[in-house]
Amino acid sequence: MLFDTHVHLNIEQFDEDREAVIARAKAAGVEKMVVVGFDHQTIKKAIELAETYSYIYAAVGWHPVDAIDFTDDDLRWLEELAGHEKVVALGEMGLDYYWDKSPKDVQKNVFRKQIALAKKVKLPIIIHNREATDDVIQLLQEEQAEEVGGIMHCFAGEVKHVQPCLDMNFYISLGGPVTFKNAKAPKEVAKIIPSDRLLIETDCPFLAPHPHRGKRNEPMYVRLVAEEIASLRETTIEEVERTTTENAERLFGI
């Protein structure tokens, strides 16, 4: 039994064969998934999928790349959606210093607003971090995000960043990059995450694991992530499946 904690089945790359992708995931042992929305269109589709499939859940939030487009009306909308029975987290939210659409100060402001909302509605948060690890951790600390905790999605930090995240009640989620042959940092991180704080994901359609790197990712490939983590931690795939599923269910209240 596998739990893919971060999928984007709500975007256009899956428009032609979404049902088949979901069926393949189920056949591969993926029993639960969280579809993550990050703007108007993808949030609506995440809710729709969660309402259609009993084993699919939704997260709703605003991506830092598009922070410049975020309005107070959007914040109120997120608060309304947070009450939906299938919404289990807010996000993804965070900081992204790779793309330059939204200024850093705007990203930080929108990030802070979403953390405050999460504390108000008592939901965990899903963190997007690209080339901004130190600032992400500092902002989470300043906003006392440990009150809700959540997921460091597709963890992009180094070993030294793990403990500060754990101290703030966050789980560490690993995806396709941990399978890449040259990915030293994710492999080292995979070895030290406490068993009760480890999660797995695909972030599909992005970041497909080896040997599918560069192709469209899909939830069935989360097993490849689990297998690599099991090898790195010198344990069994069954143990990784069990612990990561239990962790996800505990975090999301499922």
C-alpha cells in the first residue's frame, strides 16, 4: 500500500488519459493520493477529482511563482475551501527563487498570509521551495508554523536543513530526485529522516524517477521512489510502504 502525497493530476498533461493514469496507479498499489492545487484552475480540478474518487484527497494553496496575482478574494476563497471534507492541507505555498515572475517580497507576503490562514483553519501546510531553503526555514520559524506543521515537499535542502524542519513539526517528503544517480544530497537526506517523519511523492507529471527521468511522471512511479529509499535505508520496501502511508494518514487526519 502506497500513499503518493503530492500529485498534479489536475493539470493539462493528464487531460487525455487521466482515468487510465489513476487506474495504473491503483494497479501498482497506490491506495491514496493528494492532488495539489496551486492556482484558480488547478484548485478547482483538485476538488473535482477528490469528489469523484474516494481515495483521492485535495490540497489547496497558491504557488509562489504566481504570488503577484494573489488577492484578498483568493485568500477568502482558500479559507472557504479549507472546510471541504476532502481538503486535507493548504498548499502548495512557499518561495521560488528560480523563476522571476513574482518579487521575493511579494512571495514572502503571500506565504505569510497562507501560514496565518492554516493556523486559523487548523490544517497542515505543503511547502514549495526552490533555491530558497534558508529563507523558507527562517520565514516558517518567524511565523511559528510549528503550530500546524506539514510537509517539506520534494525536499530540496541538505542534511543540515533536516533538523530545523523536524523541529517545526514538518515531515520530509522525497520524490524522483532521490533516484537520480548524481543526487548526492537527497540520498544522504533519505538515510537520516526519522521513520515517523518520512513521506514519499511523485510531484507528477514532473521529476520522473530513474529510469523514466525526462519523461512524464505519474503516480504509479512512486513505488520506484520507495524502492530507492528502502535500499538507501537498508530496509524493506514493505517497511517503507507501511511507515510512509501511516505517516501520511496521521498528518492528513485520514
